[in-house]
Amino acid sequence: MSDDVTSFAKEHLKAFVERIERLEEEKQGIADDIKDVYAEAKANGFDTKILRKVVSIRKQDANERLEQEAVLDLYLQALGMAMAPTEE
């Protein structure tokens, strides 16, 4: 019976490792696809550094983003780096 348990555990472990390996391959494929999209955007004249920032911002919760922007503005003001408000 101990051999059955050991065999089951080995097979279970092997199945987990194989699943992880497949997912890692898929993840790498997706990462390559994302890289290709950024390269295409760059070839079309877009700034990929800013594009990455936009993607990052869009992932955030709206309230979290507003809070971060407020803190950033506060820090920039404290350092004398804040842009002057524009008059309309």
C-alpha cells in the first residue's frame, strides 16, 4: 500500500510540474506577443515608454489612481517641480 501512495504522489507531482511547465511556455509566448505589439506601436510612431505607463494606469482602480496623482502632485509641489496651472 505504501508503494501505491508513493506512486500516486509521484504521478501527482509530475502532473503539477508538467502543468506549470506548459503554463510557463504559454506565459513566454504571451510575453513575446506583447513585446511584438509594443514594437509595432513604436514602428507607428508611438512612445512605448508612455504607452506602458498608460497600460499601467488603466489597470489601477480610479480612486487609487487619483490618490497616487494627488500624492505625486504634493511631492512635486514640495520640490518646486509642479507645473503652473494653465489659465483658460
